[in-house]
Amino acid sequence: MSNTTIPSGYKSLLTIYQTQGAISTIHQIFESKLAATLNLVRVSAPLFVEPSSGLNDDLNGVERAVSFDVKETGGQAVVVHSLAKWKRMALSDYGFPAGEGIYTDMNAIRRDEDMDNLHSIYVDQWDWEKVITANERNIEYLKDTVQRIVIAICDTAEELSKKYPALEPTLSRKVSFVYSQELEDMYPGMTPKERENAYLKEHKTAFIMQIGGKLKSGVAHDGRAPDYDDWSLNGDIMFWNDTLNCAFEVSSMGIRVDPVSLDKQLTLSGHDERRSMTFHSLLLNGKLPLTIGGGIGQSRLSMLLLKKAHIGEVQSSIWDADTKKVCAENGINLL
């Protein structure tokens, strides 16, 4: 059933033809800015991995990975949900030193995703990961990295507007850093999404920190797998979306778990069985580099900068009949 909402008076600022060119422009500009500001190099990445490797991201722990059998190996493969753990293994295998990192295109199928204006079963991200030192595993380093990404996004918006004048830049470069517990304290009685909307409506650009662990209410702000982000050193980059009149997440990121935080989070989440998996065993034994990383939604960023009302306007996917009908009736062109 469709969860699509249509903003009052919405009309795309670009034609479908212009939209395709603008998406390409966003990719070209933003990739170069991201690579430069974080000192990253582009690499190729897998679309699927073996389940026993422990490399796939289980997201909130309930999503089913798309799986298939492989004739030549006789085993199974699963389409990745993200590359959070694979990137860290790659940095180790490739011998990257501290201060350098990688980025790649991550394409995933999330078959259990609820569809709406922002969500599709097809996910496309710039996944990035960077080696850091033990002295850089702190909030200040995290905040500095967030600010660099926000500046890259705002610079991209400004360059895009020179080619497409209808796309007037409205994003704020000033990042408001706030802990998820602070949001719960500020807005008691609200849901996490309602808190985000209330805060972003006022602050415009924010990084909501410490996501994954339970708050004082006994409920987490949002779900996070226990084996990639350190729940005390992570968060979401969000902007206020004028088109949809809501808080709009562009990136989930953070400083990754070290042996101590992984040990703690596996126990808290009830996933001690993962300790014997290849990735987890290497990490617990201190054989993987310390890293920071995240995913930046490609379609999400295009939606935001092109001021689109539906993610189907910037990516090709499968939609239910209700969504197709609602969009067609309101002049929204699904690709």
C-alpha cells in the first residue's frame, strides 16, 4: 500500500531530460569533493558476499538478505545490505596507512523496505572508509569529518545551481551537533522521527549523535548493527527538506568499533554468536585497522539538491500500484 505524500503545489523544477543530466553532474562534483576533503581513492566493491564471512550488514536485524546459490562453488551468496564491514577488511588487505581511505559505489536490494517518498527497495550509496589512529577515536574528530562532508554537499549544491539556475541553494553549512538523548530530553512524548522534525525545522542542518544504544526511555533512537559503528561515536547527517517539509537523512556514519566496543555491543545486542565469524574474530583480536566511515545516499542527495518530492524521480525501481497511481495523478514522473 502506498505511503506516498504529495506536497501542496509540487512541480518538478527540471524536466526528466534535465534531471538525468543534473544527477550526472551531482555525481561528478560531489565524488571529487568527497575524495579530496577526506583523502579517499575510488575502489571496486562486491555486490554479494558469502554469509559465513560475517561481512554483510544486518541493519536492524530483521531485514532478509536476497540470497542465491552459486553453481560453481556449491554454496550460497547474499546481496549486500551495505559495505560497512567489507570496507574495513579491504583497508587492511590493501595496506592503507592512517589518514587515507577508500570510497565506492554501493548498490543493494532491501526487499523488506517499506516504500514511501524516501524509501525504495533499491539502495545506492557512496560508501567510504578511512584509516585513523587511536588518538583520533573521539567526538572532535568525528565532528570535524561531519563538517567536511556537509561543506562538500553545500559546495556541490552551489556549483549545480550555476548550471541549473532554478535550483537555488538553500542548505545551511552550520551543523548543529546534538546527542540522541538530548533530543529525547527536549521533546518528551515525541517519537524519534518527530524529534528529528522538530529539531531540524529550527536548526536546518544537524548531526544526531550516539545512535544504537538504548536511551533513558529504554528505547533506542534508531537501530544500528552492533558490529560496525561504535554507538558512542556515530550519528546521522540530516538537513531540513523544504520540498517535503521534514527532516531528511543523507548519511549514516561513525567511528567504527574497536575490540572493546565490539565486545560490549555484541553482548548488549544478544549477538555473541558472531564472535567466531571471520570479520569479528579478526577485529576482536586487534588485527583490523581502526577506521571511520559511512554511507552517503546517492539518490537521497539527488532528491535533496534537485528538490524532488519522491525518490522514484531520481532512480529506477519497482513500485506498488498505489504509488504509481498517486504519482501519475500528481505529475510526478517515476523513472
